[in-house]
Amino acid sequence: MLYYILFTILTTPLLLIILHHHLCRRRNHRLPPGTYGLPLLGETLQLIAAYKTDNPEPFIDERVGRYGPIFKTHVFGERTIFSVDPDVNRFILQNEGRLFESSNPASVSNLLGRHSLVVMKGNLHKRMHFLTLSFSNDAIIRDHLLVDIDRLVRFFLDSWSDRVFLMDEAKKMTFALTMKQLMSFDPCEWTETLGKEYLNVIEGFFTIPSPFFSMTYNRAIKSRTKVADALSKVVRERRKASEHGEKKKDMLGALLNEEVEGGRFSDEIIVDFLVSLFVGGNETMATLMTLAVKFLTDTPLALAQLKAEHDNIRAKKGDDEPLDWADYESMQFTQCVINESLRVANTVGGVFRRTTSDINIKGYTIPKGWKIFASFRGVHMDDQHFKDARSFNPWRWQSDAGKPLPLGVFTPFGGGPRLCPGYKLARASVSVFLHHLVTKFSWEPAEEDKLVFFPTTRTQKRLPLILRRRGSAM
């Protein structure tokens, strides 16, 4: 009996490996080309190691060169199709909820909550997505949010010293912006404390998702609990005030008043939803601000043109006069800088989806239950779609003005039912930030910094800068 048990223990993994490769070979004639790599590990180690280089897409570049824009692999324990084909990517995004479903690691659900917008599916996701879009459209930004964005950006920039780590300062600022937009809180000691806990949560996304092997992840889980407890208290207080007729026109107010089958949204659903909006609205926007400044610093001609655009806007206004919607609409080169920053270094390189049935596309069949990765950055970095694609060139968006790009070629905010609902708000916030930055400051790098692309795009040293207020002596 003992020998039988030992034999089973020793041979079962081998049998599973053989079965796995047999099933893969059986379907090879219908699958895209590629390789699965090592048994069990697949090509995960090659994927992670590749992103330690300066190349933004080394893993994809090598395999596209060998197999074409659609290839198969085995990463993070699953058979996966990679797509760098804009038509396929668009097909994936547009068929969310029908042929594909969102597929995220369990760690995402643990940190964001099972009712977060990222994890939600079906009708609840559609409803919450629409609600978020309705609170970040042009009319809402113009009539309600722009004045607060302008005021808070100036508040934070006025507090800066002569040396900053821009990524850190941008995170503080965007957290305050998000707090104001979602819950009507201005910066105070309570929001500052909550912001520190929230930053711990964010760090958990960049570590091994296990409390046993990662102190950072363990700390992130604990901070997530603290953030949820703090937000739950606010939700309870606001719900009580709302029942007595005290209502605020912010996202929390809309969630409290939204009618659903069986009554109103529970506190748990609201808290999870708010936590996910903090992640989407804060981390990505702070990263975009930092990357735009990084690219402008490295491209003096672009920085000079941006300064000229904003100096012209400021010359028509008083020193402390806030920006209005007409000012924002006049920031044409600013939008070129933002577009190019998003294209060259999109914060999220792509999205994972899982097939809900066998999918026939481009002559291949992708089996039900397989993961598929739609690579946004891989398309953005393709010279077939953007000339000299690896170079930062905001002027390309001027020459292409009025010429819409083919669908699926430029997707910095995703697309389909999961199009980032705050993309217009992000553009407005970054535009206002760049306006006040270039009209108030000149700067130079405190030390050399560079981009890293895994697990998300960011600068290695948080972009340390030496600042000098414009008009001051050297």
C-alpha cells in the first residue's frame, strides 16, 4: 500500500503534464502558432525577465517576429492567446459579456472587493458603468468639476518645495481630486491619513499575492480593511443624512439614491465600488501626469511649445483667475502631448479576457475557457500604425488631425462595455495640471530616471525633479 501511494504521488504530476501536452497538441491544427514553454511554468519566467529591459514590449516583439500578431503561449499557469492585431483586439473589447468575460487574478478581487467595477459582470456592471459615465461627461466637468480641479491643483502646487518626487506628489494630488469628485471631501487630516492607507493598497498589486510570502501584500490587505472601514463609516453617515433630506451631488450621493431591485445598494457594494474608482481614477491619472512630464523633459521642443500655449492662456487671465471650459478647449497641443504619452507608455499594457465559447477568428479557433490577452501597447508600438512608433512625437497628432485612426489602433482607455468611464475627466485633470505646472515652474531632473514596464508602466525612481518658480532668480 505504501509503495502504491508513493508511486501515485511521484507519477501524478508527470501524467498531468503528459495529458496537458496531449490536449494542446490535439488542438494545434486550429490554434495560432506559438510555444507553451516549460511544463507547468510555461513561458512565465521569460515574460517577467523580458520586461527588465528598456524595450517596452520585448516578450511580444520576439514572438510577433516569429509567429505573427496572434500567437499562443502558457503564462501564469494558463494557456493564453496574445493578440497584437487591432481588429482582433476590437472584436474582443466589443464582445465583452457575450463571447468573452473579464478575467482577473484573485488578488485583484481581494484588494478591490468583489463588488468593484473591475470585477463586476453582467447587468450590475452595465448599470454601474453607466452611472460612472454620467458623472464624468463633458457637461458635468464643465459645469461642476473643472472649478474644483483647478482649485485643488493650484493648492498642491503652491505647497511644493524646490525638490520633489513627482510621482509621489501626483498621487497625493489625484487622490484629493478623486475624494472631492466622489465624496465631496476637501483635503484635511482625515483624507491625508486615508490616502496613506490607500497607497499601501496600491503597492499590493505589484507583489506576489500571498500574505505568507509577501509582507507588502499582507500590509495591502490590512490597509484595504482600514480603507473599507473608513469609507463604510462615511456611507452610513451620508445614508442617514440622505434619509433626512440632506443630499449632495457627488458619486456617493448618486449611489445612495440609486434604486435597485429590492431597495438600494448595500453599504458593501457602495464601498467596493468606491475603492475601485479610487484605483482607476487615482493611480492611472497620477502615472499619466508623471509620464507626460518625463517625456516633455526629454523633449525640449515639445515642452517649449506647451509652455507657449499655456502662457498665452494665462496672459489673457489674472494670475489667480481659474481656468474655464473655453480655456480647456483651447489646449490643443496639450491634447497632443496627452495622446502621445498614452500611446508610448500606456499605464495598462492590455487586458486579459476569457472565452465563454469556442471562438473562430482570423482563421483560428480559440477554445472555450482559454485566456486571451489583447495587447494595447503592442499595437501602439507597431510602426505599421505609427511611424517611428518607439519615439515620443506629439506633433504626429497635429498632422493627423481630422484623420480618424482605424478602429482598434489607439485604445489607451480600453473600449467596448469596459471603456474607462473616467477618461474625459482624466484628460481634463491632466490638462489643468500641466497648465499650472508649466506656468508656475521650470524644472530639471534631480537625477537620471527611466521607464519600467512591468507589471505596469511607471518611472523607476518616481521622477525626482529640482523645481524653480518662474520669474525667480537662479
